[in-house]
Amino acid sequence: MKAKILRVNLTKKCWQEEKISLSKMAGGRYLTSYLISREVPPHTRPFSEQNKIILACGPLAGQGISSASRLSVGSKSPLTGGIKEANAGGTAGDALARLGWNAVILEGRSPEWVILVLEEQEVKFLPAERYLGLGNYKTAELLHQEWGKDYSLILIGPAGEKKLWASGVAVTDPCGRPSRMAARGGLGAVMGSKRVKGILLPYGQVSPSLREKRWSLIEAKKEFHHLILKSERIKILAKYGTAETLGLVNTLGALPTRNFRQGQFELAHLINGEALFNLIKERQGAGKHTEKCMAACLIRCSNVVPAPDGTEIVAPLEYETLGLMGANLGVSDLDSIARWNYYLNDLGLDTIEVGAALGVMAEAGLATFGQPLSFEKIILEIYKDGLLGRLAGMGASFCGLALGTERVPAIKGQAISAYDPRGVKGTGLTYLTSPMGADHTAGLTVFAPVDHHTKEGQKELSFRTQIIRAAYDALGLCVFLLSATGQHPDKVVNLLNACYDLELKPHYLEELGAEVISIEKAYNTAAGLPEVEELPEFMKEEPLDPYHLSWDIPPEELACFWENLKVGGRKP
């Protein structure tokens, strides 16, 4: 595959187009990790000029294919110290593809803060002073007023400007909200270190490949979309959104509660998918049970949460936020959680990382579990650059070190997602073995029809799940598709074959996922990171109530976790 790359030198304020040869037909996480591994030395400091930010779309973006236009953001992470990819929905993946680029490389450091405008034949470097200190929502409003609604925006908030380690990168959704977050790993802080406040991409153009539609692509899309529409899991997502997961995880006894002390929250029924559904139904107004985050999405798992007066609080409110900023803090008030979600979107922060950090701060006596106002004061301090606000914005591991608190739910410097590893052991293995660190998106196993409390079969499950999720990330595909297409890899590969006149076989997805993880593992090893991490001590020592679950997988059983990782296969 020949990939078209836009290289932007921020130091010199110049740009050039390049074409590179790749061994795989892929983009997304494959391309971000490939480029970081080749252009950023492993021991580079995350905020140095030598680090780079890579933005990449998948090869199916811009084709009108459901859930195939996610944007990958890659860099060396200030949280994990290793290679990192985070991805987001929204409009930027399609916009990048329609401009004809597979990836954008941001290198160097701008002498002053800039807004970049990426157009088909030009890159503009515009002064960003008027936007500094503004939240993502106000910045998006002003940029859309100036440039029009037909621009997709990629932004960092005030937290990214300050290089707070929990900062993410925001992407505008089809309604223009900067609410789709490439949240994990602190990549917004890296973008802030480059002094890039935002990036604009025209969204109204048509992908070159769409100008020559082939009948084979129309048929491949039809079969792919049919699988999505008949999936029962996707029907549930369209009704309840990801909040539906809270009931499942609570029943399993794996819902983080009061800084991961218990696995069930006694007030879970007040913040689960049904509670959120009923709140939206009762208040109506701006509320929506279902909304798409990408233009062609048939899953439509997003939502709009209304206030009592019907005005919009936030869109969307998702499971990870309900878990880490709800149950984890002992908070059962949906309005508070939705409001905090809005604040953190505006600031440009990861709700998982900040939710875990707030739990650590409550552990240290700086807030009180179950008392929303005690947490809201800290969140609002982030706007004011107060000391406690900065602590929360630096993430859970930093909070633990600064406060001398040993009970810190983090692995590889990154907060654990809303699945306690003692209760969902396959996901726990993903946390310990993934090059991405404690990130559920790297290999979530909770929906597999297995006994999640036993260690039997969990290594194989985590291994397979990480491989297929890496492949989907590399293709710019939403992983929620897996409930519909996971057993039908041929339908995914058929899309690639139809788009690019290839003859790939279904096992190509396994080859691609293995290649992605191999690249990332090699980079992290060169950076001095262990291949397998360990759980926080308290998780190894304390059983998790109510089922008295223990972590019973010793490190020696994981020493050869990746020994069967096979890299190779035909070149497209």
C-alpha cells in the first residue's frame, strides 16, 4: 500500500506531502504506531520537540461505510512512557480521507500558539492567541462562526494547553460539538507541548474514491450494513447507549466502587442504562436516546442528556464516565455526572483518568465519597488552575505519588478503566499485557460468553481480543461493530477488496492485528518498559466483594503471553 502523508513542521512553519510504502493495507493505529516507531526514538521525552503527534484515518474512511471513520491519534505518552494510540469518532476521520491523506505528522514545536487549517493544496498557520484559555465548546463556537460549519475541528482544551497529563484530543461530532475524545494516554498534553490549539479540516468535499463507485463496493457495503442492522447487541446500544453496560458489570461484581473497594454499587440502579433512558424520556427537550457520532453510523450509540428544563447538559454520557465518575466516587446523581462530563469535555480531559484521580483524592481525605459537591469543587478548580485542580488533571498515578496514597488504580502510569480486573479477568490480562497499558479499548472481554471470575481460558481470550481490536483500530473501525461482524471477518475484508481491488483473505485481520501489536511491543521494549506489568498491590492483596474475588494469575504465568504472536503474511 502507498500511503499519502502530510508532514507539518511546526518549528519552521512549512509542510510537504510524502508517499510511503506500507506492508499492510491499513491506516489508523497501524499507521500511527508505524510512524512513531520509525521517527520518534524510544527514549524521547514526551514533551520534547523530538516527539511527534500523528493523526491517521482508516482506509475505509470517506466511503460512506458505517462506523468506519474513526480518527487515530498517536504519540509517545506522558502517562505510560511508551507508544500510545487513542481514537475518536466524529467528523475528522472522514474529513482527512476526503482531503486524500492517510495521515498527518506534526513535528517540532511552534514558536507561538497556532491554529492549523489543512486544505487540499495548502496548510495555513494562524495565530491562536484569542482562543487560549478558552474551553473546547467556546473555541468550537468561535471557529465555526469564522470558518463555517463545514469544517471538522480537532482541539485541545485549557488542560492540554497546561500540559496536564490526563488531557485528550477533542473532535467535533456531526452537530459540531467538540465531544468525541481521543482521551487516553495524555495525548492532548503532547499536542499542547507543540503549541497547537486546534486543527481545521474542510468537511464538505467528496472522497476521490467515491467519484468512481464500483458495484462490488455497493454490494460489500450492503452485506456489511445488513449484519449491523440485525445485531441484537447493536439494537440495545441504539436504545440505551453504552450506559447499558453498567448493569452487566455491576452484576458481575466488577463495577469500580469507592476507589475500587467494592465491585457492586448499591445505587447502581440510579445511574444505569435504564435510569438514563427514563431521564431522557421524561425530560424530553433537547434529549435524545440515540444519535450517531460519525456521519454514516448505523449503530447510533450516542445520546443527548437534557437538564430538568430540557436544555442540553452533555452529549454523550457513556459507561466509562458513569463508572469512574459515578460508582467509583459513590455518586448516584445523573445530573452531577453529566455536568462533570461536560466540564471535562470542555477542559479537554479524560473522564476515566480524572475519575480515578478523584477517587485517589477522596482516599487522601480531599473529597468525600458520595458527596458530589466535594468533587465538583475540585473539577472547577481545574478551570482556575488551582492546586487541587491541577492534581486531578495530572491523573491517578501522579495524584497517588503527590499525596502519598498507596491505593491507586493504575497500571503503566495510566488509570484502570471501569472494569475491575478481579471481576473481569480477561480484561485484567489486557491491562497487564497490552502495549497500550490499562486501557479497555485494547482488549475488552466482558461481553464474551465465559465465566469472567475464573482464570481458565482468559489468557487465550485476552490474546485473541487484543489482536482483533488492534486490527479494527488499524482500519478505523468502531469496535462496537464486533458484536455484528466479529464472526464474519470476510465481510470486513470484502470492503477492503472492493475499495482497493485486492484479494485479501479473512485471516488478514489476524495478521494485521498481530503486526500492530508487534510494532508497539518492540518500541516499548526499546524504551525500557516491561512486556508484562503487575496489578496494584491492593488488588493482589484484597478480595473484591461481594463475591470475594481474588486475582489468582501469578506473573510467571504471563511471562510467555505473547509467544504465539505471529507476524507476517502476504503484502497487499
